Amino acid sequence: MMIRFAILPFLLALNFSMCTKHPSPVTSSEPATSSPAAAGETAGGSPAPGVAGAAPSPKITRYPGTEITPTDFEAQMKQLKDAGITVISLQDLLAWKRGEKNIPPRCAVISFDDGWKSQYDVAWPIMKKFGYPFTMFIYTEGVRGGSLGGGEAITWEQLADMRDNGIDIEAHTATHQDLREGHNIMLAAPGGKRTRTKLTGPAYEQWVHNEVVGCKELLEQRLGIKVNCFAVPFGNYNEHVKELARNAGYEAMFTVYGQPITFTSPLDSLGRYAIEANKPKVFVDAVKMIGTSSGGAAAVAEVGAADLSTQPADGDTVRTALPLIKANLSRVGGIEPGSVQMRVSGLGVVPVSYDPKTGIVSYQVTQKLRGTSCTVIVSAKAEGKKVEAHWTFGIEAAAAAAPVSAAARSTPTPKK
Ligand SMILES: [Zn+2]
């Protein structure tokens, strides 16, 4: 039984796999990495007899670094719940990073890498039990029928079933190898013949393009989805790979170097905690990190924009590029007047007026907002704690382009 996952305290990444996907020597000869965090990325495990399904405590035999029993896995999922940690989806995390959505102060994101049948058969039912959303990072040649997809690989049909049930499916390259130029890579011909080689120059560029871009396109085409996240095998990448990924339209890139995610964490290197059965401490540490993190969302209490009667309201569309932006902080309580701050996308921190009596914070935009959507972040200190609210409103395209008339200012359209 192999479950692999990684935790992002606030990003909990999970590799859950079981059994050898590619029974050929390819799996075990994948390059070892010097990073202990990446160890969970190296190999598939082997099924103990009768392990398929949720047999209690099956023996872990071949790859203890990347295997975990269903019982242990379920216990960890329960631990998250018991610790009061909310498991959110990766897309919610990104929406929060874009300033479009609030998330609870203590949360985790769970992802499973590589695409094993056991993730479908064993992990998914456990995740369902807890109602946890999750993301699957798939390397396309490792899906059943691909050059690296053996009998324990997930199938396209299983992925489609997951997709239909709201599971997020994202990219993890085509062949799961070190993406940096000049490293030994394995090339698999459709006939099964494998060769090891070092690619450089145009040959490398062509290969890496397929790993980064081809993989995304294939997932999008086979499953009819939008892929916006990329998990880097072994966490081995460089600026060139990042640039390729950005140009391919990936919004976020993930590694396996465990670290808490904060609002300002760079989107092109979001760390995940790789969870492995023989390193239970990683999970314990990750959970602890979520509980005590001072740099992440844990330090900030999120206030729903609706509670602040914001103007424009979250999700509204206004007819002017020069709106009056307002929020009522009176319901927060204990606000330190000097601490009230407003950020507006495209403008940064703006000079607000704040009336401690009414609790109203407001800012009249004086420089036309660009684009058709605007995110506002209002923050303040209340009783020694930072509180924050994010909301986003739309701007009618015509208004953004039109010359400004005083009458058009600050007139929100009615809520849909
Ligand atoms: Zn992987």
C-alpha cells in the first residue's frame, strides 16, 4: 500500500500511491535526489499480497519511503480534522492568493502525485469520508496505457470519474524526470525500448517543452479541463523551467520543499510537505506548522466582506472606473484607528479616511482603475490581532474605457 502525500501548511500535499506503476526497472532507476523532502518522489511501491482496497495494515515491503497503510492514512486525515484544520481546495488557495476569496485561518491543501490506481481505489474513499477536496498531479505517460503506465497506474476513465466528482486534476510533466538541462534522462519509445541520454540545446528544448507544455495540453484535451498548476518532479527545476511554465499559462508551480504558504509566497515555487510513511514526523511537523504559523494566514483573522457591508459589494459590477470604495468595520470591534489600511489592486495602499465613530473606512478612487475587475483588501489591528477582508468587484468594460463624468461615479449596478 503506498500513499504519498505532501502537506502545505496551508498547503498539504499528499502523494498517495500504491504499488508499482511501471514494473520495469525504470521506476527504481529514477535518479535519486539529495533532497530528503523529495524522497517521496522517487519510486513506486509494491503491492503486498491482498493489499488492494482498504485491507487493514497491509505490509509495506518495497518502498517504505513512499508507502503508507490505509489505516495510517486515515488516521492522519482524522488528525487534521481533530486539530481544527480546514482542508481547502488548491483552487480556493489560488483564489485567495488572487484576492478573490477568503479562506479559514488554519487550513491545508492536499494533493496526490503521480496517478496511482490506489489513489482512486483507496485514498479517494477515505477523502470522501472526511469531505476533503484534493488535487491529483498527473504525469501523462504514467497513466495506464502510456509508456510508463503499468498495471497499477490510474486510467483515463478513473481520472474522468474523479473530474466529474469535482476532483482537481493538474500537471506533473509527461515522464516524471529532472527537468533541468544537462541531466541524464530516460527516453521511452512507444515500443517500450528505453534509452538513457543527456539532452542539450534544441533537443533538450523540444523534450522539456513536451514535459511542461505537452503534458498540460494532453490533460486538457483528454479530460476537457483547464490545467493551471504544475508540480515539479523531485522539485528539480530552474529559472528556465519556471519561465516555460509561466508562458504555458500555469498560474502556480509546486515543489516538495515543505514550507508554510502565506499570502505573499511566490506562486512559482509553492512548497509542499511530502508525507511518507517512514517519516511520520514530517506530517506531525506540518500539522504543528499550520497550528502555530505566524507568517501565514493563521496570524490573520479573515473577515467576510459581506459582514463589512462593502461598497461595491463582493461580486458586483460597477459602471465607473472611479468608484467610491467603502467598508463598515463597526462589527469587528476593538479596531485600532491608526491601523486601518486599504489596498486596491493596481493601486496598492491608498489613503483612506476612517471614522472611528461609525467604523466606516472609505476611499474615493481618483485614478481610473484599469481592467474589468478590482480587488480590495482592508486590514486593521483589532485587540492586538490582525484582521483582514478581501473582496472583488467588476468594472464594466465600457466604463473602464469611457471618459469620466461626475454622475457616473460611485453608482453600483444592482446586485444580480
Ligand atoms: Zn511525482
